[in-house]
Amino acid sequence: MMIRPSFKVLSSIYLQKLKKYLLTLHFFIPFEEARKLIEKAHYIALTNCACRISVHKCDKPLDVCIIFDGAAEFLVDRGYAWKASVDETINTLIKSEEAGLVHTSNNSKDRATVICNCCPCCCTVLRGRNKYRIVLLKL
């Protein structure tokens, strides 16, 4: 009697397409590019890092995730984030740099909606990148 595995075996073509898709989700961004995104935003909010809250692998600062415009207003209105000034947000970016956090942003046609300041040990994107050797693009 043959026992069937309980998982689906993925074709190499599917995995290549998945890898291409994952490559487009996030970008590493340097400090100055992140600063420009902050200065261009109409509405800014800060929130705690969901990755570090859920994974608990380090003691890096939590209050460093930056959200912009409509997404920021949505989260502030529902109590998941707090409104921040440009200066406060740039100071958060500096604090993130000093803590050795990596700035990543979503890949958006129009503009970024988030800057995640995270660490390789907790960040969902960075952990996946390291585990599956997926290369993220630099903006």
C-alpha cells in the first residue's frame, strides 16, 4: 500500500514564478530615500512592529513602523497607529538606523504606503529572504 504525502509538491516553474513575485513585494531603501518618502507624505502614522511583537527574537525598538497617507489614516482611525509629524518620523528613522534596523518598503506603482524598519531575526520578509535565499531589490 502506497502512502500519499499530505503536502502538495510544487513544480519548479511554479516556484520560479513565486520567487519572481516575492522579489517585487519589498525593496531595501537607504536612509535618504526613506527620508524623501517621509517628506513627500501627506499623512504619516507610526505603529509597533508586528514582526517583532509576534516573533519576540530580539529587543530592538518596537515603535518604528511608518505608514503613509490613506493607510495611515485608516490605522489611526481604528487605534492601531498614531499620527506623527515629519520631524518625529525622521527621528524614528534615525532611531531605527542607530538600532541597526533595515529599512524596507512595499513596491507600489504610485508611492510607498509603508516603511518597515525591521531586523533579520524577526522580519517576515527578511526571514523568508534568508531562509529561501531570495534576493530583495534595492530602490
